[in-house]
Amino acid sequence: SPDFVACEAFPHLNSGGFLGRATVLAEAFDWMRLQGDAIGADDQENAMHYHNTFPERVALDHRQRIWSVLLFTELSAYRVEGCRVVSMHVRDAAAAAGGNGSGGGGGGGAVCFAHANGGSMHDVLAPLLEELITRGCRPRDVERKVSSYAGLSAPMPTIDPQDYDEQHGSGSL
């Protein structure tokens, strides 16, 4: 099914964003809080347990129609059309009919929200934002004097597991 294909492409969604009615979200967070350590030690595990316990209450965005997760993706999977970022990972009826739902063609769909962390902040998000600024679609951000996430904004080196094994002995990462 198309849902299964979308799930295979992005099986591990980041629970950093939630959408819903405030009362429903409050109930979900209260349930997670009341479970304590029994359902996990962080937001990712807690959200997974909530979803598994109440699957009729939760919809996951494997097709990235709302949230586009940029980590572990390539810049070449995105392009700017007019003043919109289009993702080749978004596949839905509107995208199939007109590229991005607006008749633009070329496949893919518009990105509503982008979640960039790790190296994707530098390697994927920054070039897209720069293109939007260059086209006059958005103003240039005021430069911050201090960044609370300085370590996450730098490009992330990739680790070849074979190189790691040779340097540190065989075993798991």
C-alpha cells in the first residue's frame, strides 16, 4: 500500500512536533507523564508508547505532508519553486496531479514545516533558506550573538563503520 511504502522511507519519525486540539494534546501528555519511567525515558519512547496504546487517536506523518524531516536526506531531494520549498519525498494526490498541488509540475510536494537537526541544519536547511532569501521570499535573519545550539549547527562528519572498526577494534558502534 502507499502508506506502507511511505513508512519504509521514513520509519522513525521524530516526535519533536505535535498537532492537535489543545485539550487532546494535554490529555496525551498527562497520560505519558502519569506512566513515569514505565514507558520510556524520553519524549520519543513516550510518544511511541502512546501511539501503540491509542492508535485510533494518533496519525503519523510518514508521507511528510506536514512535517519534513531533513536529517539523513540530501539537498538534491528539495528545490525552491517561486517562494515555496518542494520535497521529492512528499507524494500525494495533489503532488501527482500538479507537482506541488499548484500546477507547477515536476513531482514532489510543498514542505509545510521542516525539522532540521544535526548536519541537516547546515547541509540541507541553510542552502534552502539562502535561496529563499536571495529570491526575496524571506528577510535575512538578524545574526545571533550567542547560539544555544552551537554544536548542532556545525556540519556533522559521517562515520564509516568499517573505518571505526579498524581504529577501535571490531564490535558494535
